Amino acid sequence: MGDLQAAAQEANSSGFVRQVITAGDGKTYPKKGQKLTMSYYGTLLDGKKFDAGDSFSFKIGQGKVIRGWDEGVMQMSLGEKARLVIAPEYGYGASGVGPIPPNATLVFEVVLKKIE
């Protein structure tokens, strides 16, 4: 939990932190407007799960997802598994949404499965 707390503090100053869990191919990166398919598991900082999906698709860089995803996923290469620790301003902010409370730091484990 200590590493996660440190990452959360860093995210508060930079918006998000990306921690590579498993490297991708290191050469195929998403470009703005491309359709991506991801798997993800989202928790609050305390570990409480709020969402997960195995084949979530969206167009990157077009505001279709939270800012922490739009910017963090752009740094991932195809096949990469990473942890994104996202500050509230890059997530759902002061309003929160559904099971996510206001001003929540979010933690996602994500895999970039496909780029089209």
C-alpha cells in the first residue's frame, strides 16, 4: 500500500502516474482518434472495486474517457499492462459519479489489447 500512497501523492501533482506491470511491444503506440480496446479493473485508493471490463472500446484523445485515461493510455504500447493512479482532477473531480465519491483518487489496472 505504501507504493500506492506514494503514487497517489505524485498523481496529485502531475495528474496521473503510470506504472508498467508488463511491458508491451515497445513500438506500437496509440494515436489520437484511434479506436482502442482495453481490459480494466478500477478501484478506489482503499482497494474498493467500482468497475471492471474485459473488452472496453473507445476513441483515444477525444474526451470519451476521463482525462487520466486519455493521457495515460497514450503512453502505453500494444499489449502493455499498467497501473494508472489518477488524481481527482484527471478523474471525476469534485462531483464523483455512481459509486465513485467526490475528489476520489482512482487506481486502474489496464491492458491495451487492440489498436485500430
